[in-house]
Amino acid sequence: MSLILEETNNLEEFIGTLNSKFEMSDELVIFLKDFIENSDCEKIEFADFKYAALGAALHNGVLINKRALYQGLEFALFVIFHEIAHQYQYKKYGKEKMYEYYNDEISVDEAAKLMKKTEEIADSFAVRKIRELQKMGLINGNYKPIEMYKNLPEKHIAGFISDVRNKLRERNLTSPDEISEYYYNLIKSNI
């Protein structure tokens, strides 16, 4: 009996873009493809962002800001690993739990605390993946990944959550699918 895995939409194009920019080894390409597919990520793409964010993970896919491609292979991989870590979190906890930040069931302060923890976990996960690739000799061993959320104040995250919650309330968007679509359109620039 064979197991049929659903493929991640746009994965070949995504890897192709990354490979054309950095000329990755076959071993690194296979590692990255397997890693993304095993996360159950439905879709992944590079996109122009309206905001300074480097990536976004939704329950149904991942967006990576094209600007990450101009910071070097290791940095781009760190961003990818961080966002794919969230796919594993969606897989583990479910989309309802992961979108809890944006509904009024918990306070903004509690949501900010939870989101910061979620982001710190994704950063730590990305650091471990970078170190794994360095040990395998597949990327530059001198690159030192920075855990971006470690020193980010919860107050900053709370402001973001509060703003998104207000916009969702104005539009009467409550389901994970509605929140995901809104968030996708908020971030992605369709220029």
C-alpha cells in the first residue's frame, strides 16, 4: 500500500526561484522540498509585501517576502524555516487555535504573550534547521541566524493584534478562512 502525499502548490516554482538566485546543491534542494512537503503546507510563494514583514504563515500557505532573496541564501532559508515552522504549528494545534489571537475570546495582552511565544518557537526552530544544514556542509558555516522575536516587546505585538482585531470586527470576519484571506490581502501587494 502506498501513501499518496498531497503536493505543496507552487513548490517547484518557489524552489526554482530560490535556486536561480543561489544555485543550491541537489542535496539542499531535496532537503528543502522534503521539509516543506512534510509540513503539509498547501501553497508557498515569493511575493511583494505591502509591509516590512519578511514572511507570513497562514493555515493554507506561506508567503515569503521577495526582499529575503537579497539578504543571502542563509537568511532566506532562515525566513523560510521560520514560516514553515508555523505550518507545523497549524498541523499540531489546528487553525482555530492558531487564529485565536485575532478573536475576542482572549485578551489582547494574552494574545500578544501567546503570539510572542509562538514566534520565538518558530525562530528557535529556524535556528536549529540552519545549524543542521551547516553541520551537513550545505550552507555557509559562518552565518549566525538572529532570533528576531526574542527582544521584540509584547506591547508592539499587542498593538498589531489590536489593529487587526478592529479591522476584522469592522468587516465582520470571524472564521479562520475569512481571517486568512483578509491577512493574505493585507500583506501581499498585487502590483
